[in-house]
Amino acid sequence: MPLFAGLMSGTSLDGVDAVLAEWSGGQGARPVERAFVHLPMPPALRGELMQLNTEGPGELHRAALAANALARLYAEATGALLAQSGVRAQEVRALGAHGQTVRHRPGAFDGTGYTSQLLNGALLAERTGIDVVCDFRSRDVAAGGQGAPLVPAFHAEVFGGRGSDGTEGPEGVAVLNVGGIANLTLLPAAGPVRGFDCGPGNMLMDLWCERCTGHRFDADGSFAASGRVQPGLLQRCLDEPFFARQPPKSTGRDLFDGGWLDARLAAASDGAAIVDRADVMATLAELTAVAVSDALARHGAGLRRLLVCGGGAHNGHLMRRIAARAPRVDVASTATRGIAPDHVEALAFAWLARAFSERRTGNLPEATGATGPRLLGALYPA
């Protein structure tokens, strides 16, 4: 049975998730995990990648070195996968590697725009001895799409019960990935799969938590749960035009960054300092919950089940707030459907590597807005 590896480092910049999986059947088959590894992002590399999200001196030089460092970290994760599973590199058909998004501006500037995921794919192939497939988003952007989200086709196969003809099982389902950004996949009982970014996931919460406590994230949402939602601040955040835009749409740190948050804090306070930091944290958690519930109500009104993956699935307070904001929807972790929430995105990039290897298209134009299905990725042979 063919083996594929998937490596993912997302907008939260917490580390690298790596998975080794096998598929025993053709299109529509579910993956079987052989190994999973998480490596924390080294602080120096995290800091550099964070800084590269904005313009600065020596960007080209710094970005090239960061791409090398990330390739070495990906190679380390791949080596740990092979050791854990007892598999030789020669037995892995391909490795799907996402890279680290530092700019995402599809459609901007010249009508095409760009998306940039830092990774030295050639160095990763050298270090692992495995075919590397990376740069998955650029072809979709070239075809007029957002280049995101790319996971809906994978979600459809593993969570929607869809066969190769694209039909759904007896009930529809929505899949929510809460990483730095929250993205939603809609898998109705009938009709096309859809997917889009809802807005910030953990990104703003992580930023505020680190500012206030020094901790990288709000464990189980305890900090947010200790505060009260500030309606004025919440409304200032929801006034952001992105939330009202119709899909296809995608976003990232190009919009929802520290400057964006500071501007809304200043506007909501009317010149007076907001002293209760826990209230701000509660409001940011509520922002994510409202963005998700509103998107689900507007675009997936008939769906009554929401499966959550990504780091946000471990935030008990956030999960409760999403459930409260969408009372007619059953909110549960993807673990209830057999895949741990931390593993889903890495598995999706293993799936994309498999699709590339089999010369199958990987995007869904209904989700990304591309002019048609495209083969995604660039190959660096072992």
C-alpha cells in the first residue's frame, strides 16, 4: 500500500505537524495513520518567520535562510516519523510539505497577486531522500483562485462520506479548522462542497495571551473564560469588511495582525485604556465564535453537525462559545470521526501529495474561486 507523508506548519507558528499515512484503495479511500510527530518551532525561527510577515530590511536574504531552516526542521520531523514507524525512506512515495505562509495576497496588485510559503523543497528532498511536493497554493492563485482553503476536497473524502462521484451520505456536515485562521468546509447532503476562511481563529487570541501573560496560547481558554465580552469592542471587530464578503475568500496575518487589533482597541476605548485584559481575551474568543456561527448560518444553514479540528478544538471555552452561538448545531471534535484534531491538516497535505503523484486535481473551484480544477504542487525528486 502506498505511503505518503504530510508536513504542516500553520499560521499559529507553534510547530511542525508530521504524519505518515497509507491508502489501501483508490480515490475516496480513508487514510490509515502509521505515525505522527509534532516538533515545536524553535523560538529564533518562529521570531524570524513572524517578522517576515511584514516588510523589513534584507527580506530576500532572511527569507532564503528561514526557508533553509524550515526545511531542516521538516527533515527532522520526517526522520522521526520513519524511526517511529520502522519505515525506510525508499518506501515513502512522496512527501507533501506546506511550508510557512508569510504573505497571502491573491488577486491583489496586478489582478493575479501571489501567495508565499517559505520552504526550500530541494533541500528537504536532499535531507530526506524522498520526493517532495510543495508550493501547493500558487497554481490555484494563477488560475484566478484564492489558493485557500485547500483542505475541503480532503475533508469531503474523510468526513463527508462522499464517493468518487461527489455525492454525500445521508446527512451533511461542516468541518471547521481552527488554526491561526478559522476555515470552514461545508459538505451538504446534496450540492457542491464549499469552503472559505471565516476570519481569525487562534491568531488574535494567541497574540493577546502572549502580550498579557507571556504564554503562547490560552490553555483550555481559561484566560478568556475569566473575562466578560465587551460588546463595543466586539462590534468594532465585526465591522471589519472581510466578515461581510461573500466566498470565495481567504485571509491571514496580512489583515488580522497586531496593528489591526490595536486599532480596534483604541477605537473601542475612545481614548481611555481598556484595563481589563481578561475582558479583551473573552471578546477575542467571542469574535472567533461569532465569525464561525455567522458563516455557518449564512452559508450552511441546513447543516446540523460541526466537526472541529486544529488547535482550537482543545480550547474548551471556545468550543462552548461556538456551541452557544450555534445552538441548533452539534459541535464535536474530529476525534469523534476517527481523526485526532491535531492530525487533520498534516493528513490533508499527505493527501495532496498523493493526488499530485496520481496526477489528480487537488483544488475545488467552488471553494477557492479558481477558473477550474488544477493539479497542485511542484515536485522536487529525491
